[in-house]
Amino acid sequence: MIEHSASEDRRRAPAALDEARLRQQAIGVRLRQMFDEVVSEPVPEEFLAILRQADKKTAEND
């Protein structure tokens, strides 16, 4: 009876690892999709204005 239980555990372990890998892969795919969406968004004009001001101040200090 104990041997049967141990062999079942050995069969379940690879299945559990496969399931975990599939979950990780799905999470990775979704994260890449989200990142791509964020990267493709336009930069807000207010942020560009702040960057221009910072560049101007840096150029004046050089």
C-alpha cells in the first residue's frame, strides 16, 4: 500500500511541475502584452514639457 502511494506521488510531481510551468508561461505572456501596451502609449505633453525644462536647465549649467 505504501509503495503504491509513493509511485502515485512520483507521477503527480511531473504533472504539478508542468502545470506550474504553464502558469508561469501564461503570466509571462500576459506581462509582455501589458508591457507592449504601455510602451506603445504616447508620452503625455505635460511630461514632455518637464523634460524640456530639465534639458534647458542642464544646458544652461554646462
